Amino acid sequence: MNIVLWVLQILLGAAFLMAGVMKTTQPKEKLAGNMSWVNRRSAGTVKFIGATELLGGLGLILPWATGIAPVLTPLAAVGLAIIMVLAIGDHVQAKEYNVILVNVIIGALAVIIAVGRF
């Protein structure tokens, strides 16, 4: 089970790191081409979401890998699952049903990590 959790942590952590870097470094207008939801948010909010994803991605990997405050890993997973629930709510409100499945899968993986590491 430990190996499965590590694989999930690394994959999900890398995905959130990449998403976070993209949202914090790219202008909102450039992101709008692939992510329609950014048009409903301010540039600051998009950067904030990116920063939380970036920190969450780091939190999935570093605390457990270093042994320094390993409780932060499942807490990061819970935080990322909450972000996915909020994203699902936003997509439902905007009637963007085609992207909800991705958020459900990512959120479920975060929950699996949280439960496995608590």
C-alpha cells in the first residue's frame, strides 16, 4: 500500500505543481484559452488558486519524503480535495459538465492519499 500511495503522491503532486506554476506565472488571458473558468475570476484569484495548488503539490511530497512534519502530507491532500470540490461546484454553476469528471477523479485520488496517510 505504501508504494501505491507514493505513486499517487508523486503523480498528483507533480500535476498540481505544474498547474500551480502555470497559473502563477502565465497571464490570465493566456490561460483563458484552455481554462474557461479563469474568465469568471480576477487575475489575483487565479494566481491565488495557482499558489494553493503549488503549495499543495509540494505538501503531498516533501513532508512525507523528508520525515519533517509528515502530518502535513494528508492535510495537503485534504486541502487539494477541498479545492476539487469547489472546482466541481464552480463548473456545475457554469454548466460546464464536461470537465467535472476530471475534478472528481483528482479529488478522489487526493482523498485516497489523505486516508492512506492519516
